[in-house]
Amino acid sequence: MPPVFAHGRLRLYLLKLLDEAPRHGYEVIRLLEERFQGLYAPSAGTVYPRLAKLEAEGLVTHATEGGRKVYSITDAGRAELAGRGGELADLELEIRESVSELAAEIRDDVRGAAGALRREMLAEASATQTRVEDESWKAAKEEMRRARQEWKDQARRAKDESRRAREEAQQARRQAREAQERAREEVARLAAQLQEQLAKSGGMLGSLAGSWLGGGAGGAAGAGGWGGAAAGAARAGEAPRTAAGGAPAPEAAGWAADVPRTGDPARDLDRLLDRFRDGVRDAARDHGVTAAQLEEAHAHLAAAAARIAAALRPAR
């Protein structure tokens, strides 16, 4: 293919483009590509050196805008362009002819390549049609067999995993219910024992037990629920009554019967312990507490906390 621009013609065409309007180098390259309908685009290594040479000759100048050089034609450049008007008309004709030649060459290349490719494909298909069909059919059958087996395996694994998940969920719910019940029973039992010990100790601790669990010495005998029963048993020198399995008897655990249950074991246990704490705190505030009484209560509560923590451990 002959050169798109003859010697010196690119220089002339650059002056023509800059005479139309000031442009930066990338815009000049894009305009040249448009003039050749995308069939030819000069490289930056071709255009920028030409612009620099034109500027060195005083035919163009540049200003920097936004970090780019924007080139403009000078009066000397316009004078040269005017003096080469005939060459410019010839150049426009040459560009149109170059576009036609480039398009024809591309069409011939594409047509020849397409024809050769078509012939090769027909020859290959004719020579290998039977073999390809047989191998393709066998491969398709094998792929279908593998896919069916994989689907079966996946379905079986999904079914097993679903069954295991249901069993684990059921076991977790069962263990949570059991832990909640054990915690409630242990808290009630330890609370009854603590009340008995507080009542026996006399002084502030006895008053604390009476006011919280039965309403004082006078109200303890007649108080209902766990407080009255446990306080009365303590004054009589008897151990608090328990139900089968060591759990507090219903009357001993009655103090917690009105604590609402939400279905969340952790939240229910928090409410139960809040009730226990509030009762002891209110009694201590009403009756006062000495350092010795505090140490005694500390020992009782530490033992109770250890037992409750043991009751909350999952059953093995």
C-alpha cells in the first residue's frame, strides 16, 4: 500500500486543521481518523513531532490549557497555507482516493480471508463429519450421565444435611429448655436456703429475710408463697420443704411464679436474678447492714452463685 501522505503533505494538512480552529494533539489525530473514515489513524509519534517542527519554524504556536498544549496557526502559517492553495486542493483529492484504495484493499483482504476460511471449514467438515458426530454424541452421553449422578449426589447430601440440621436444632432447643428449668429450680432452692440462713442469723439478716420474704417478724407467719413458708420453717428450726429430686417445694418457689417467661432462656434467667437482687437490695436499704453481716451475706451469695453456675452447665 502506498503512503497515505506524500512527502510534505501531512505538514500541509496539519496547517489546514489548525486554520479551522485551535486544537490539541489528540484532537488532531482524531480528526485525521475521521477524515479517513476510520481506515487510517496516524500515531502520536507521527503527529506530535510534526507539530513541534511547525512551532519551531514559527508556523504554529501553543498555549497550555488544563495541562494540555493547544496549538494555533500563526500569521506565517496562514501565509504558507494561502500560498499552497493548489497543493491543498490536490491533497483533498488524494485523501479521497486514498480512502477508496484503503477500503478496496480491506474488502479484498476480508473477502480472500473469508473464502479461504470457508474452504478450510468445508474441507475439515467433509473429512471429519462422521468422526466428530460419533465423538460428540459419546461425549454428550457421558456428560449427561455425569450430570445426573452429580445431581443425585447433591440431592442426597442436601437431604442428609437438612436432617442433621433439624436434629441439631431439636437437641439445642431441648438442652435450652432443660438448662432453663435447672436454673430456675437451683435459684429457687438456693434462695430458700439463703433465706433460712439469714433468718437464723438474727439481727439485720433476720430482718432482711423477714421483710423481703415475709414482711417482717409479724408478717412472716402469715405471708403466703415461698417467703412465708421458708421463714416459718427457719424460725421453727426446720429445713425448708423440698419437692422430689431436691427442688424447692411449690410454696418455697412461689416468689418466682409471677416472673413472666418470654421463651428466651437467657432473658428469663436475667429477670429471675433481677427479682432476687432487688429483694435483697431493698431489705438491706430498709434495715441497714454492718461489715460483719456483709461478710456473712457475701459468703452465702458466693456459694449460691457457684451452684447456679454449675446448674447452668450443659448436661453431659
